[in-house]
Amino acid sequence: MVTSLSSSLGTERKLLTEVPGPKSRALHERRQRSVSAGLTQGFPVYIERAEGAILEDVDGNLLLDLGSGIAVTSIGHGVPEVIEAVSNQVAAFTHTCFMVTPYEEYVEVCEELARLTPGDHQKTTALFNSGAEAVENAVKVARLATGRAAIVVFEHAYHGRTNLTMALTAKNMPYKDRFGPFAPEIYRAPMSYPFRDGLSGPEAAQRAIAMIESQVGAHNVAGLLIEPIQGEGGFIVPADGFLPALAEWAKKNGVVFIADEIQSGFCRTGDWFAVNHEGVVPDIVTTAKGLAGGMPLAGVTGRAELMNAVHEGGLGGTYGGNPVAAAAAIATIRTMETRNLAGRARELGATMLERLHALASQHAIIGDVRGRGAMIAFELVQPGTTTPNAAAAKAIVAHCNAQGVIALTCGTYGNVIRLLPPLIISDAQLADGLDVLSDAVAAAG
């Protein structure tokens, strides 16, 4: 069993002040004067240090992290291997631009992504800075390689905040509202949402395929883009058989199947990638978040014939595949392998699901519990209905935060609590966090 990384901060949640404390409140006043109000306010507790699954704020409070910076610090905070790799790379050089004078670290990350992503076909990769950049470039590749324009995405999807990725994203507020006009030739198909549609995977896939064929035309579709487990949309796990049926249809019709594994990748669901749970082999995989242990790095990895169809200079970016971020990614992947963090994710998932199912049996505001590995969520409803209960989700997060536990909401209706603990969290730490969460649900219910 993997246990939490040793920490000079200690391994237990501890509050010395109310949260946010006086120093955090002072910093928040500074923020409000100097930082755009367009950024989410979130939990106004300002962090000074972090190790393992513990965050220390400027007031000395020790907080338990059940969010991992939205699935970014999956290997935990302050990991010695990553610190060493980043420090060594900073001392060597911080930037040359891979498109001008290349370096080995970029190549090694691409080799690792070819090794780890599903399928034994030849693959090549291009590196970028963010998940949105990765998705946008995957769309570019699909369109160029097929000579088609249409991109199919799904209800509840989240793919980013650039103009193109806003078009791909489903939820209007806060991501899209009044930011248009958006990029054209984007079509939205119905998602498999077992809690709300009651369909089997093949049934839900046939519904989506029928819409695509009647409203878009298969011969017009360049790419089908999907999160194997939806993230911001509510940690929606499609019914078994949905993804394989879509992948089979895409292959039959010459459509590029793009798996957005930005939140679900890198051991988060108990395997390297979420599509592995049903044996789906995408044509292109987009990655970011957990790839580099907190450094900004993203990848587009795909079949060589697709990725190499792009003309020289058609892909790139000044900072893409920055050597410091690349060094962090190499160390992160090694840490995931040596610590068997995919196995640890499965252990964490079993614990969280057991606790949450028991909690759901006691509180009617929990309508559904779902997820895989350490990507777990529960959906809040008005008791006895499927009507979303966003107020309860907000109250639960506020209760957890006040007790020093970082919890996150998500979902099209804002009524889902998602749990993304660092994969190195200890059993005792997880139990403590779930105890606080249970109290929060009881108070909200």
C-alpha cells in the first residue's frame, strides 16, 4: 500500500485560526484591488507551503487537500523527485524554444506518452502549455488530416476557455456567457448520463449516432471529441458500452476519435487513462493536469499518420514543452510508476465509494454516487426527486472549507461534489476528510 509522503508540515489537519485567517483576509483585500474580478473567488485562503496532501496557509493552518488543484498535483505536493528534477533543469537552462534549438527532455516526454497512451500503433506527440491548447490543436490535426470541418462534442462537456474550446464546452455560465460569437462547425450530441437518462451504453450511443448522422452527416465529421469521464460537467461516467460503440462508429466512418483525458488521465481513475477501462483505443489523446506534477504542460498524442499529416510549422508555440515542465513530467511519470499510484487510486476509490454509498443511504439529498478510482463524485438533489440541489452542494463545500478540508463542486447544474485527493493521501487522512464531508452532508440535509 502507498502511504502519504512524509511531511515536515505534519500529516494531520490543524486549524490555528478561523479560516480564512487574518493574513489570508488581508491578502484577499489586496487581490480584490489588483486581480481581475473575472477570476473565480473560490476559497480565499492563501497558501504558503504544501507537502503530501497537506496545504499550509499564511496563518499557519494545515488544510487537507481533496482537490489536488483540480487533478493537477495527483502525485502530491512537494514531491522530492519532482523538486530535484525541476531544480536541476532550472540550473541547466530554462528555455530555448523547442522549435529553435531543441532539447532531450521534450523528446523524452513524447516517448513516454507514446509508451503510456492506449494502443501499440506508431504515435507522435506535440507539447503545449494547457489543456485548452491541447484540445484546440487536436481539433486542428483532425480537420487537416481528414479534410473535413465538423467536430462533434457532447452535452455537459468541458474542453476549455479559448474561443474554440468555449464552443466545444457545453455550459454557458460562467464559461461562455456573452463571450461569443464562437467558432463554427461544432455539433453537440447527447451524452450517456445513467442517473438521468436510464439508458444502457449501446442505447445511449445509438441515440447520439442517430443525431450525428441525421443532423451533421458522418461524411462531414472530422473528429468526435469526448471526455471518457466528464470533469466539470459532473464526473459523469457513461454507461458501459457507450465509448466502445462510439469508437467503432468513428473508425467505420473515417472520423478521428479524440479522448480528452486532461482530468481523467495519469492514474486518476485507477489506470493510466480512463479509456483503458473498456479497452478503447483513441486516435488522439489530449493530456495536461496530472502530467507534470504542477508544472504547465500538455500533450496531443496520436496516430503518427494523423499527427505527421500537419505541414511543418503548423503546430507549435513559444513555451510549449518548456524544458522545466518537461523535466517535471518525466519525474512525475517515474513517481507514478514506482509508487504504483494507479493501484493506489483503486484503493482510494473503493474506500470513497463505500463511505459515500453508506452516506447516500442515510441522506435523501444524495441522488447518485459515481466515479472510478480516485475520481469520485456524488450528485445532490431535492429529496425524492432528480431536481438538482445546488444550494446543498454550496453549503457542503462551505462547511468543509471552514473545517480545513478542500472540496470542490462541479456539474452543469452546480450540484455535484467531486473528490480528487492526491493519490499519495494516507488512509488516515482520507478517513478524516470523509468524516468532515459526512458531517457537512448531515448539516446540509
